[in-house]
Amino acid sequence: VLYVHGYGATVDDSWRDHRLVDQFRKSGKNAVFVSVEAPAGPDDTVRFRRLDRVLALIERRLGRALPKRVIAMGHSGAYRTLLPWLRYGPLRHVVLLDCLYSTGRRFGAWLRRHPARRLTAIYRGRTPSRNSRWLAKHLGKLSVKAKRVPRLSRGLTAKQRRARALFIHAQYSHLGIITSGRTIPLIVRDRL
């Protein structure tokens, strides 16, 4: 699972301040979790545009091969890093944490191109909300909607777990989606 932070943070800030280690541990999943550096603001350039190079770098550092099924999760401005990654074949699941900014068509086209691909969008902000609702409507029967992020103890329904595309309107703020300690563990456990 590759996590890409949003604006206003660095990879180190998000790892520490968003308690990502604790959140991934809380999911109970046995997986490799890596946080990837991304633009900290709109004027910064995307450093890691090629997912294959990111994975090769991780494999060199770990000294072993990674699983072939790749999952990318990003918050806010992370969409700028995630978009070029859609060209990479083994990318199987994209999780958008309040970061669907005017790019719904590209994520929808990516999802439709392969039956094994999945998309999860948790949204709160005005633009991500509008674009998530548009994409859910555009995807039709591929999408399932939820009105709020359920408690971890309750989890997602069977239908929500199986959906090719899941859209959840969060009760948390834009930053609360990633700092509440509830959204990431739930999605990692029940959707990935």
C-alpha cells in the first residue's frame, strides 16, 4: 500500500502527525506500507511521476520483490501524484481521501478498463464532493454509496466491501478524514 500525503505536509510530517503506523497497524492487514513524498503545495512539482520507478526504489531498499498487486492511497493534493500512476498496469486499487479534484473522468476510465480494478473515494470538501457524486453517477451500477464512515467495530457492509467503486461521504473534516484514526484502518481492512 503506497500512501501519498497532501498539501501542507511532508512525507515525514504525515507519517508522524497523522499516526500512519498506528492506523495501518489498527487495520490488522499483513501488507507493506510505504509513504511516498509528494508536492507540499500547488507550486511544487511531482517528484515521483512513474510508479514503476517508485516500486523499483522500494524493492532496492528492501532487498526483495514487492507483491505485484499495487494499492495507492492519497489525500488532498495527492491526486497530482496519483494521476500519472494510472498508466501503470499492476495498480489495482486507488483510494482517494478527499482528493477528487476535477479528475473524475480519468479515474473512471482507469476503473472501467480492467475488471479487477477498484476505486474508493471518501469525500468531504466541496469540490471533491461534487466530483465524487458526478463520478458515482457516471459509473452507474459499478458504484455503491455510503452516507458516513462506519465505526471500525461495525465495518463496511458486504455490498460495500465487494463494490468496484465505493463512495463515502465522510462525517469528518478534510483533515479529520486522515487524522481521526478511523477512516484509513477501516478502508485498509475492509476494502484492500
